[in-house]
Amino acid sequence: MDKTIEELHELLKTKQITSKELIVESLKKSHEVQEAYNAFVTILEEAEETTITDNLLSGIPFGIKDNYSTKDILSTGSSNTLKDYVPFFNATAVQKLIDAGAVPVNKTVLDEFGMGGTGTTGHTGIVKNPWDPTRMTAGSSAGSACAVAAGVYPYALGSDTGDSIRKPAAYCGIVGYKPTYGMISRYGLFPFASSLDHCGVLTRSVTDAAIVVDTMKGIDEHDMTSWDSSHIHLYENRNKEVKNMKLCYIKELCDIEFYENPTEELKMHLENFKEKLELCKNLGMEVEEVSVNQKLLDTLPSVYVAISCAEATSNMSNLTGIIFGPRGEGKNVTEMMMDHRTKGFSPLIKRRFIIGSYILQKENQERYFKNAGRVRRLLVDTWKKLYESYDAVILPVGSGPAKHLDGSKDILTKDTAALEEHLQIGNFGGFPSITIPDGFINGLPVALNITGNCYEDEKILSIAHALEQAMPYKNQIAKEVR
Amino acid sequence: MPKFTSERVDDLAAKLLIGLSPEENQMVLDEFSIIDENLGKVEDFPNIKKVEPMTHCLDNFTCTLREDKIEASIPIEDALKNCDSVEGREIEVPKVVGGEN
């Protein structure tokens, strides 16, 4: 399972391996990874082989984040409030992969309902980083990132509301791709913040990401935000010429002088990133530094929390334990719902619901909810303006390699840097955005991100593909370094 | 503007049907103080009130109403499958009208 999708397909077509053998290997590896890193909610022992067709995904195992609805398979959102929930339908994205002959072999752990960025808040416990189990995977697509990096299969589904595909991909040394908003139907994905939620995929190469999203995407009458992308062919067009393309990076995020008391890891991360900018130039691309209003960037984390909490409060009001979920105890319906929600939600989720609710109170909307929406527009307009002159924005992901688990609190703190959170702009504007590994610091992977204008997915994948080809980090499998 | 207090946190939690420990209550206030400080600065951005708040990420998003057409609904058995307390084809709950509450 350490091979690419194209390689596996060739082996299947020429009958050098069978789908059944791949499933057996993937399940065996799933148990090893579960034991070591706790990446899964459910391992599907009964997974069955499929017929090998010309579809590149046929017969090949994959993983599904546990906030995608899967027919007759436990789908918990990594929350105690849905710990026994078994949907009677498949999410559209999942159904499309199954229709292509792909074989789901497990459901992966996430931060509860996707509302966290550490991989530590799922109801089945902490997911550990396969490069270093004392470090976090980031989240929320924690189990998917861990499993793909550990070589359980070539790809797993993720969802991304702030950076939930692209940050864990960075921490685990793999590729994380979130296409333009609505390119993949969200029908059957448990909603977190509807105006920011995206479906996507975690893989070990840009080509694999293109193959999987080509299959997952498409207009869906069950999701009114989906659109017709039949003219977009990611796999076929991932090799577009990148010579003369123009990239920009943000001075306020990438210049070490903007950070008080920078860590050694941050210094190395930014130096490594600058080296990759030179690589882009060697590939014939133009790279320029641009400046963005620092005050706008500084408000980014709070704007994200305000918008996402407000939307989540509303989206998750249906979790009562009455018509589904474990029934709470109490003398009347109100007490039963109170008991279900109090015991079922983790402290992080409760906190965010209350903040969201406060923000939505009539007397507070102007200062918090509307101002957050205004800054969202200013940030998106700033990025759109950049796309008038540049093909993509290229930036480092986070402030270095994976953080230590003992430091994870997932609390918004005053020193939360815009560098840690800038990927959220991709969600504010629905921009296509891909993270690829770009080096190592102290034996642990670090990454860069390429984000482009809406509907220009082929372009950003071509840039990522060209850069990936020029670096030695493609299709890497995690090796514990400590 | 009234301050976000511990009592207000408990009041909202009750409305959301969520019970909070004193520690969880304090964590809400701690996290919110950062949001309050940061979004408070937005008030000073030039002409900020003239900016239309962004509520959706695609500029060209259109809401299209589909034709009404009759489709089969899901079997009741499927709908009830995840409910912990069922009587026949209905969800069972304590008496609501005329009960203790």
C-alpha cells in the first residue's frame, strides 16, 4: 500500500496483485496503525474486493473521515452524541467512489465534528503523529492524515472548514487538497459551518489527489452549493506548463523580522520556504513579495472563530438524542436533551456553541458577527486583487513541524499567529488550495501551500505538481524518528 | 454594551440545553475575551461599516428553485433505526402535554 494509485492500478490490471490482497494488506496495516496511533473509529473487516475496471480507483482501498455518512456503517463525527449512529445512506462523495469500484476499509478519527485543529478531541481519544507519537497530527482530519502517511492506503477523505485537510497533511508529510467550494457535493457530510465547509482528500502525491477529486466532484441536486465542473479534468491537466506563471508570497507572514522571539523551528521553516521559492524560479515561474495589511491578518483567527461558531451553533441544534443518538435521562424531553448534550459534547464544542450563540444575540450581531463578515470580505477581496496579478499565492503552512501533544489545548490565545491560521482565507473565499511537503526540520516534515482563485483548480494543481516533481518528498511514508 | 459575564454564559448554556462546569464557564470567558479584543479593533478600520458582510464564499452563487416533483420518502423503519426509544412506528418520549413540565 506504499504505492501510488497509478502503480496499484497497473499491478491490478496485469493481475500481479488482486483487490482482495490489497484489502487484506490494508486491513492488517489498519490494525497496526490503530494500535500505535489510534487513527480509526471503525475498521471494516468485512470489506469486499471489487471488479477491476479501467477506472484507476477500482479495487483499491481507501479511508473515510468519520463525519461522512456511510450506509449501514457507524458514522460518529467522533462525538459521543452520535456514538451509535448508523446512517441509511452514503454521502454523495462516498457513493461516487464506491461506484468507481473503490473499497472503503475504515472510518477515521477527527476532532469532534471537525471543530478542532489538534486531533485530540475525538471521542475515541488522541490521534498520534506517525513520524513522532509525542507530536500531534493536527486536525480535524487527523486519522485520515495519519493513515495515509503511515501507508494504510493511498488516500483518505477529509473535510476542511478552516484548514482541516491542509494542516494535518503538513504535519504528516503528505498532500492535502481542498478544491473550490462546491466542486464536491457536501450531501451527507455532517455540517460544521456551512459557508466554510469543503470536502477534499489527503494523498501522498498531487497526481493521486487529482485522480480522487476527479471522481468525487460533480453537481448534485442534493447540495444546492454544488456546481457543474464537468469541464475540469484535474488528472488530465495536472501537467500544464508552469513556466512564466506568477506567484506571490506575503511579506508579513514570511519575513522573520515580523516575529518577536521566533523559535529556531520557525526560522528554519521560513528559510526552507524561501529556498523553495528559488526552486519555483528555477522552474521558470516568477515569484514576488507582496505586502498585506497587518491589522487585517491579525484579526483573522478571531474572525474565523466568530463565523464558524455562529454557524455551528445553528447546525448542531438537531443533536438532541431524541430522534437519533443516545437517549439522555430525565423526567421530561427538555431534561433528556440537556442530559444528552451535556454528557455528549466535549468542553471545546460546548465553549464554541456558547460563543456562537452570544455572537448571534441581536445586541451583539453588529460588533461580532457582522464585523467578522466584513473582515472576511476585506480579506477575500485582498486575495482576489492578488489573483488579478498572480496565478497563485504560495505560503508556508504553520510555524514549523507538528507541535508536541502536551502543548495542545486548542484554545485561541493572544499569540495565535496569522501564520498558523492563514489557510482559513481559502475557506473564506472558497479558493482551491493544496498543501505539499517541502522539507524536514529536526526529522519532521514541513509543508508549503498553494492557493489560487476560484475554479482555477487545474492551475494550482499544475503548480503543485511541478514543484513536487522538483523535490524529493513525493509519496513518502512516515518513519518514526523518535 | 453589557459585559459577557459568568451568569450570561450560564444563561446561554441553559438556552442551548448544555450544562457547564465552573471551569468550562471560565474557559468560555477566557476565549471570548480574545475575540472581543480582536473584533473590537475592527471598529476602527476605516469605512468598515460600508463593507457588506460576506456570508457566502462564491460571488456567483445563485439560488435556483427546482421543480416540485413527488419522490419516495425513506421507509419509516430506516428513520427510526437510530432512535433509542420507539413504539411501533413512532418515537417514544415522556408525556409533553399535561406532564410534569
